[in-house]
Amino acid sequence: MKLIRLVPDNTKFRFMAYRRITFSGSLTLLVASIMLFFMLGLNQGIDFQGGTLFQLQNKAGPADLARIRQSLGTLGLGDVQVQNFGEPDQVLIRIERQPGGDAGQEEAEKKVRDVFGDTVVYERVEVVGPRVSGELARAGTISVVASLLAVLVYIWFRFEWQFAAGAVAALIHDVLLTIGMFSLVRLEFNLSSIAAILTIVGYSLNDTVVVYDRIRENLRKYKKMPIGQIIDDSVNQTLSRTTLTSVTTLIALIALYVFGGEIIRSFTFAMIFGVVVGTYSSIFIAAPILIFLNLRPGADADEPAEAAQTA
Amino acid sequence: MLYFARWKVVLISLVVLAGFLFTLPNFFSEDTLKSWPRWLPRNHLVLGLDLQGGAYLLYEVDRTKFVEQRLLTLKGDIRNALRRTRPRIDLTRAPQVLPDNTGVRVRLQNAADMEEAKKRVQPLLNPMSTGVLGGFGGQPIEEFDLVDINPTSFKLVFSEEGLAERIRGIVAQSIEVIRRRVDELGVTEPSIQRQGDDRILIEAPGVNPERLEEIIGKTAKLTFHLLCEQMTVTQARATAPPPGCVIVEPYTKNDDPELIQETPMLSGDDLDDAQPGFDQQTNEPLVTFRFKLGGATKFGQITQENVNRRFAIVLDNKVISAPVIREPILGGSGQISGNFTVESANDLSVLLRAGALPAELKRLHKSSVGPGLGADSVAAGRTASIIALLAVLVFMVGAYAIFGVFANVALLANVVLVFGALSALQATLTLPGIAGIVLTIGMAVDANVLIFERIREEARLGRSPLNAIDAGFARALTTILDANITTFIAAVILFSLGSGPIKGFAVTLAIGIFTTIFTAFTFSRLLIALWVRWRRPSALQI
């Protein structure tokens, strides 16, 4: 039978030749992400900002969002966001953190319940007080930084320092671009978004390690080959595997996105974005950066390729 | 790498079989499971709150309020010890709570009384049983320290350890009270745990979250006071309440406030039982209670001395009702009436039976999911997982032909093992956890892909099928380990970070990594080895 071949055998793309273009492209995206983050900020959920979240099902049918917004507006609760959540009879209400500490949040919850009474089913209610939200925000940031450090140590341990630096650079690239995406798309950024980021770190690293592994193997085999060509060959050799794994992971994630329900949709979307970015960074950031870091000094990186090896 | 000693084959098969057996109970109801033979596993998966419905509540002891209360009590105790005990020690003014609420200051009239005063105050320092910080054979921790200010004045301040120890004790006691209350609600397997020094975490599956909160949040301190009948409430508000009297607001909005004696005669601790009931004449819901022996005697005494006077029943510093004592109540029982619904009468009885919380609790974090949403999430998760699995299975056969089939069998074994492990370990499955399983399905393929790509390369280089397969497995091993360990690091960090749902994700991800490595290196390998031995292919189609 004719097998599915996403990548033909013996590809010889000259990835490294394009590295200046891809680097500048990535750099632009990175700067754009950082700027978006500082200018637009993130659409923070109540996990990090504190506040109250209601997911209600309007018993009578599709919900009248305008009327809901109006009645909630009279309660004097500050910033109140009302939107549909999946079905037309599902309403998501987010109320910003109230002054008055934890007691203030209880007050706000009671007021909202008084407004709706029995006309809705309270599918989900979440209240995060100011203290817990601060703790979660701190824990979230620390965990991302900690994971990057752990990765640095682990790769340094298994490979040489240039690999570790390259891996971390690629990961920082992935994390920053993901944050930029959250900022641009105004996707809700909460605890599960941090979970998505950490998973992206794990997955992207997965990819990067496979390429590095092959680079290390080729470095040992071809001691005279210029570094640029080694990296090119290694990437080409692992290309088939990389695309296939990305495709299967994406298939699974897309199924999850479409059928998994509204609640994890933003998490799944972030993961899909992460898989794409992670694959890109393994090939176009993690690999070529080794050239810049002088992994094999001396030989010019761009010497024309020798005749294809058949070891 | 293709040679498998017989015992290894048996072991691998047993592991997969065990996984299958552990997963099996999930397809049958609880009742059916009870009739199974004892040696078969019968545990269902534990569903998280976001899949079962239920409540997640995080409370913290209100330290400020506790400190205020405690110092008021200390103030009264000091005053009694010095002024009311013979011979009386005179003070220039009443003992005073320090402005920063760190302690109480005592000012003596005569410096000569200092030694005697200190002796009397000594027991109030309240040595507590040796706490964690006491060490081996250590000194008991004292709640307060005595600090000299000048020859006629000293103060009692909270010792740091003492306060910490007290709060720890309060948390332990509150957990007990909450447990009793939650048990009355009939919640199956609630989890009530201490978190940190002063927090309590309650996770109750399958319960109405609102009801749970009403039961837990109330301090439910019940006290009985005589009324101060020297002046009316309006007069007291205009001038000042008489000494020893205090105004309390009504529990129900439109009732009257009352002026009561500050010191209660009896409290909820003196109660033996409380039950909901109905008024004989009006049929209104009320709560009947019964005192323990000591309380009953005291109640009889007080009602005998105070016929025709009113007394107030106060709940959490608000007066519920203030009936007249028509005759001495010697039987030690009575009733509380006042604007109850059937449910609120029932709730109050539950609270009184379980006991009052030793201190007020602040709610820090709440996450509640209704059962409807929980069921929806389970359905969505199930659909997504099945579709993802099917899609990947089809794709693998399309990409790798017969090897794809082997990878698929290994993938199915993988999924069975993940569910089996979750059921056996009674780890909690949450909605993000289901996402973790789907992710594992996508990534598990990676291990096999790495191996097959290697095999493909080795075959292209001219190796015989057997050698190519052998080399493929050998070379891919370190890469697979490296790649999966890195994801594992992320999972471990995630586990330490998150609350319930995220923890569930980290756990399934971690379990998925182990099962993936296992199935890729044993199950896949075994299947391929058996196939090679059976078919002896001369060329590999891969």
C-alpha cells in the first residue's frame, strides 16, 4: 500500500542558510509580543486578579445579555463582563475583585444571586479572594521560571553548555510568543493557561532534544564537517519524525478543541499554538543558535555541503 | 533487542492484563461490583470536582477577630483575678487592651502589690501542651508573656509561639466541628484538611455547594443572656449602655435590637441536643433544645430567680428571640422560635449539635460545580478522547502500515494502562486530566515514531530487516528517555503549582509518560519481535 509520506526521504533543505531571515523574523515577533504584553496587557481571569465568576444556564432559553448587563450594572460592583459561553442559554459573568477583602467577595456573590434567584441554574461558581489570587499569580510565575531553570540544568548535564543555552533560548521564545498570542487574541489568561505554557515547555523541549540528540551523534561521527552542515543534515534527518509527531499531536488536540467542550477550549487552543511554535523553534531557533554559540569553532559555518554521506 | 526471555514475555503480558483488570470496574455500577470475587479490583476512577460536581472551599482562621476576642476575655480574667479576689488589688484604671492588639496593660495603684499581682496573673499566661516548637522534654509553650513596663505597670502580650500554637489548635478543632457538620449533610467522602498554619481546605463531591457553604461558614455561637432592663435600647443608644450591658442587633432584619448583659449565663456548649420541630399552636418551624445536666441545673436556677423577666437567645452576636420567663424551667429543655423556615430550623439544629466553631473563618477561595455541568464535561471529554484516539489510529496505519498496527496496539495498551493506574492509585481524574490523556495519546505515538524512523533509516542504509529493527530500537532509546524526562519535569512542577484540576492534569501527564515509555519499549517491541519471528520478512515496508 502507498504509505502516507508527509516528508520525502533524503530531504536536503538548507535551513541554516535561511537562519538570518528566520532569526530576524522571530526577533520581530518577540518584540511584537513583548510590546503587546505591555500595551494591551493580558485578559486575566479571576485566578490571578481575584473576583467572582458565574456560569449560569438560563432556564427559560437563550439569554438576553443586554438585560443581564443592565441589572448587574445597578448593583455597583465595578467592572462586570457578561458573555455567552458556548450555547446561547449559557452565560458567563465575571465580576472584578471587590474592595473589602474576602468579605467583599461574599457580598458580591450574594447580590448577584439575589438578582437571578431561581431563574437560572448555577452551573459553576468561582470566587477567588485577593490573597489567594496573589498567591496563584506568584506561584504561576515562579513555576514557569523554575521549569526553565530545571531545563537548563538538565540539558547542560546531558549535553554541552551551548545546547543548554540554545534550548532555553528556544523555550523563552516559545513562552514569549505564547504570551503575545494571549495578549493579541484576548484569550482568558488563568491558571490553566499557565498549565498550557508549562506543557508547551515540555513538548517543545521534547522536540528540541530529538534534534540535539541527532546533532550530537553527527558531531561525533563527522569530526571534520562544518557545523552549519551538520546541523542542516541533522534537522533534515529528523524532519520526518518531527512533522509526524506534530501532526499526530495536533490531530489529538484538534479533536479536543472541537469536541472537548467550552471549558477547556482556551487551554486546548493555547496548546495547539504551542505545538506549532514549539516545532518551529526546534528547527529554526534551537538548532541554528548553536552556530552563533560557536559549538564547533574554526570551520566556517557556511561552507558548501560535501557530497552526501552514506555511512 | 528482539530477543525476549520467556519470563519477560510473561511479565509484560501480566502488566498489561493487570492494567486491563484495573480499568474494568469503571464499566460496571457499584452494586454489580460488590458481587465480584474479592481478589478482583473493584475501584472506580475517582472523578474530580469538575466532573462530579461539588464544592472546593478554602477558609482561613480570622486571626484579627480571634485576637480581639481573646484579649477581651483576658482583660476580664485579669480584672477578676486582681479586683475580685480577696484581698483586692487596686488598679488606677481597668486593664486595657493595647492599641495594636498585642496584649493587655495593667496599671497598679501601689508598687508594693506588684509581686502579688504577678503571682495572681501567672496562671493566665496559659501554659499549653508542648507544641511542635517545644522540642524534646521542652518547656510548655505559654500563650502570653509578662513584660514589665515600670514599677507600677506591666503588660501581658501574646508570645509568638503561643499565638501560633493557639491558631493551630483552633484549626484542629474547627476541622472537627466542620467534619461533624458535613457528616450531617450526608456527604460521601468529604476531604477536610489543614493547609499551612491557619487554613482549612474542604472538598466535598456531589453536594449542593450552596448548602455546604451555609453549614460551614457560620460560627454558630449560641449564647443565653439576661436582659438589662434599666433602660431602653433607644436610651442606651443616646447616652451609653450601662456597665456590663451591650446592645445587640436582631438576627432577622425587622425585629427589635435588645440591650443584654454582656456576660452570658449559658452557651451552646451546655447543650446536649437540638432538634427541629413545630410550634404546637402556630405550626411554625422552630428549634427545640435540651441542656446537659450542669446546664439544666443552672438554667433551672436562673429561671427560678428571674420569673417575668426576659432573656435573650443570641446567635453569632445577633439576637434571635427574647422570650419572657413565665415559670421556672426545671426540665432543662426549651425552644427557640423566630422566623425559621423548615430548612433554616434544620440547619440551626445541625449547627448546634455539631458545636460552634472556635473562631471565625474567612472564605478565601471557592470553586463549585453543579452536577449538570459535571456530567456535560465527562461526556465532552469522552467524545473528544474517542475521536482523538480513532484519528490517531487511522493515521498511524496510513503512515506506517503493519508497523502502524503494532504502534496502535501498543497505544491501546497504553491507554488501558493509564486508566488502570488511575483507578488503582485512586488518583483524581479532572477535565484537564482528560486533556492530559488526549495529549498522551498524541505524544505516545512519538516514541514509536522515533523507533520506526530509525528503523527506516537503518533499512535504507542496507541493513537486513532484523538488524534494522534491532538497531532502530537500540538507537532510539536514549532519545526517547531524554525527551520524556523533560516533559516529566514540567509535570512535576505543574503538580506542585496547581489546585485540583491542574494537579489532575499533572498526574495524568506523568502517568502517561511512564506508560508510554513502558509500552514503547516492551509491548511494541514484543509484538514486532513476534511478527518478525513469524513472518521472517525479507524487506521492510516502512
